Amino acid sequence: MKKLLIVMLLGGWASVTSAQTDRWQQRVKYDMNINFDATTHRFTGTQKLAYSNNSPDTLHKVFYHLYFNAFQPGSQMDVRSRTIKDPDARVMDRISKLSSTEIGYQKINSLQHNGKPVKYEVVGTILEVTLTEPLMPRTQHTFDMEFEAQVPQQIRRSGRFNKEGIDYSMAQWYPKMSEYDYEGWHANPYIAREFYGVWGDYDVKINMDASYVIAATGYLQNPDKIGHGYSKKNVTHKKGERLTWHFVAPNVHDFVWAADPDYKHDVVKVDNDLDLHFFYQTDTLADNWKQMQPYAVKCFQIMNQRFGRYPYKQYSVIQGGDGGMEYPMATLITSHTSFRGLVSVTVHESIHSWFQMVLGTNESKYPWMDEGFTTYAQNEVMAQLFPSRTNPHQATYAAYRSLVQSGLEEPLTTHSDHYNTNRAYSVASYVKGSVFLHQLSYIIGQETFDRGMKRYYNEWRYKHPNPTDLKRIMEKESGLELDWYWENWVGTTKTIDYAVKQVAPAGTNTNVTLERIGLMPMPLDVVVTYKDGTQENFYIPLEIMRGEKTEGAYQKRTLLTDWGWTYPEYSFTINRSPSDITRIVIDPTQRLADMEYENNVYPAAPTVSPRLQGEKVQ
Ligand SMILES: [Zn+2]
């Protein structure tokens, strides 16, 4: 009976928690027909958008992104780039110098809601649509649009003729419905940074000169008509012929494509359910593209095993863009770099498939949950692809410390467009977000953390999780209270610094006094080495955690009493004399982002720094 009651209680709890994570999502279904003219770099398009308002709200307006409009002199992106202290070298003042045939634009020629024309206004990179008939809660609607666009000279991510000679990098190229979620509309103007979108199904037909090879999000529906590496049949095309490429992409929140007449196209299997496609030009670096392929395969295998299964049957690594940018089922990367650099950017962008494409955190608001978590996993995967004795997260920690010391740091709660400098944005998002996860594995224990990350992926896929959603997963998995960690690390720029303050005799024993110098509290692992070479692990939980971590490698330990965070000092006794102790180290695994590691060690050894020089982060 008692057992049955417990089972019933647990069952009840489980249904309550799953109800909490069941957040409503808007839904889109795009049908687009694109007619592309490669002589003028312009295209016309029709778009039928089936839009489901699954929210409990009545919507009187809707908003579309018109990203190409950012590539015009005087746009917000242009002005931002010319006024920010440390502009992106790829943008600088280049937008201000574009001529009328080099700018980007998306012009709306007509728009109908359920078959009736609606009022709309283009405001920079946003199309504001005022509806005659509102979208009632849980109703379906159709928007029919005719539009035309000019592909800008390549400046940032999208554009024509990138620096490696790829003709068209077609990212953020179509009018795209903004996301409306439990926090409201997210019609952010395009300033050059992150994206957020609605999941749905894309059916895209692109009509273009047959000499081009197209790489895209989605599965090609007519490979035997197209050829170009998609079909085993020998397909030839006449000079001047045009082809209609038909792609279908299910359950994605964006659609990218690229086109070049000189693409080589390889297909490599990860397993029976997943093919990797590679599109690259056959230049002097083509060998790197061949050699990189087994590394990409291994990356997907490691990620599937550690973080959860990649859900699509295809992923394309496409030469294009201006560095590396993630899209659903594909990435655009540049490749004129070292072999390791090429693998690293491919690994990084592929890993976004988990954090940005499937989980889909609002990258504009929480770039650290996407770029940071991707960087963390990238460090872990790269360490398996290129084994080395160096701690794979060392360089990330060094970059964080360097930003803190620069005085430019802003809290992770800052919107990605609103950071004062590009440096503060990129170190916060990529680096501090990565340290966030590695440090979390220290707080709750590696195995608990690994289970939590899988659970996060499984419970929050296709639901746009926010920081609190992740916190609740990790609290449930660890049994610890973790709000203090989120509040301090995400909400503030407080730093961590602990020190061994004093080691003194106490009768035949030793009294050790530790000091919290930084404002941010942490639980502590302390390892003591004795003269006979043996070691003893001590563990000091933080009182507000309301418990202790479980960690295989650190489970044989002496559990000390909790440290209440307001106390600047903490003392404990070792049942040995000071002469028996050769070394005391706080945080032996160096997962704490401790600002001053030297004072973590007793006796102080100022000439020997335990910090190794790591490699540069991509
Ligand atoms: Zn990234």
C-alpha cells in the first residue's frame, strides 16, 4: 500500500511538472516560389503562409522581418556599425558605401490576410501589418504575399560574391514572420546579431539558371531532374536551361540556401538515418574539405550520444557567408583557414543544431544559452577529435578573466543587440555562457550535469526554453537549489575569488582558514596532500544549495559543514599537524572561474602558475 501510494504521488508530481514545460507555440507553414535572375541579382517571390495562432491571445497586428533592408546606407545596422567603439571588421562603414545596385532590399508588392488586402508599413527591417480582422486565440490564417528582392553585395552573412568567390549566400532572404511567444512579440530590427523564429514546415521552389548548384535547408524533392550530386543518375543540362529546385524542410524555424556554379558536392553517411552534405569549391583547399568529413561525422556521433539525437536526416556544410553561421539543417562557413580551423568552425556550427535549431532559445535575449552552450560542447567535442593533455576549457576561462579585467563586462541579461561593445557581447555570449555550463558541472557534479543536459534537450525540444526552464531541470536532476547561481552569474557581473588565508597549528591538529574575496559565493572542493603522498578531498557545500553534489571522481571525500554565503571566512580542522601537510588546493579541477588562482594554493608558489596557455578560441 505504502509503495503504491508513493508511486501514485510520484505519478502525480510527474504530470504536474510536464504540464509546466508544455508551453504553447505558434506555427508556420511557408510555400514559396522564387524566380531568381543571376544577371541582376534580383528575384521575385510569392509566399503563402499558413499561420496558426496557438496562443491564448487575440492579435491585432503581425510583424515580418525584412532582413535585407539592413544593407542600405543609413540603416540601423549601418549606423550602429559606424558608431560602436569596436565595429565588426566585416561591416565597418561598408554599408554606407553601397550603390543602388549593390544594396539589399525586400519590397512587398501585395499582402492579403485570408484573401483580403491588409494595411502594412515597412519600417526599416520590419514589416508592420495592421489586421482588419484580428487573429483570435487558437485559429488558423493564411497570408498571401508577393515580393521582390535584391541580393546585397556580401557584407554580413547574406549576400553575393563572398570573399571566397561563392556567388550567392542566401540567409535571411525572405519576408519572415516574427516570433510571438509567452513574452509577446519579438520584432527586433536587424542590427547584425542573433535570430529567433517560429517552427514550421517550409516548401520552397527556386527557379534558376541550370548552371548553378544549390545547397539548402531541407530535402530536395526532385533529385533526378536536378542532378548536381543529388542523384546517382547522370543528369545533364543544356546551356541556358532553367531548373526549378524543390526543397521541403519539416519542423524548422528558418530556411537558408546558397548557390554557386563551381560547387563540388559530396555526401557522407553518419549512419542509416543521417547524411552529411558538403558543398565547396575545388580550389587549393579542397583537400581540407575532404579530410574534414570524417571529423564532422564523428562530431555528430559524439553529440548524438552526449546530448541527444539530431532529429533530421540531413545536414549540409556549405562554403559561403562570412565566417560561420548556423541555420536549420545547414551552415554557411568560410574555409580559407587552417585544417583545424575548418574542423573547429564546422563542429561549432553543427552543434548549433542542438541548442539553436531544436531547443531554439531566444538567441536575441539569451545568446549565452545558444552561443555559450555551443562553445562548451565544441570544446568537449574538439578535445575528443584532437586529444591533448591541455584542459579544453582553459582558453575560454582566460578570455572571461580578460574581459572582467578590461572593465567592459555587462551582465548576461543584456539583449544581444544592446551590449555597448562587440567584445562585451561576444565574450559574454560565447565565453561566459560556456563557463556557465562547465562551472555548473562543478556545482552539481559531472554525471548529474550530463543527465541534466540530456533531460533539458528531451523535455524542451521545440519549445524555446528560457534560463529558468534550464534551472528547474538541473534542480530536479540534482536535488539542489540553484537560483543563487543563476542570479549571480547571469544577472550580475560579480566575480569569484577564494583563497587559502591561513594554515596554523591547533594542538596536534591543523586549522585551515579560507577566505571569500570575490562577491560571488561558491561551494568548494579542497584537496589536501600529505607528506606521505596521500590525498584527502574536503567538500564545503554552500548553505543556500540545501544539499551536496554527487560526483563520482570526488565522492570519496570528507564532508564539512555548509558555508553561509555572507561569511567572508570559513575555518576547518585537519586531524594532522601542519608539518604533515605539503599542499592545499581549492578547486583542483579548475572548473571555478576563480579570478586569482595563485591564492587557491598553499603554500603560495608565486613563480609557478598552474594556468597553462590554452589555444585561441574560435
Ligand atoms: Zn555560434
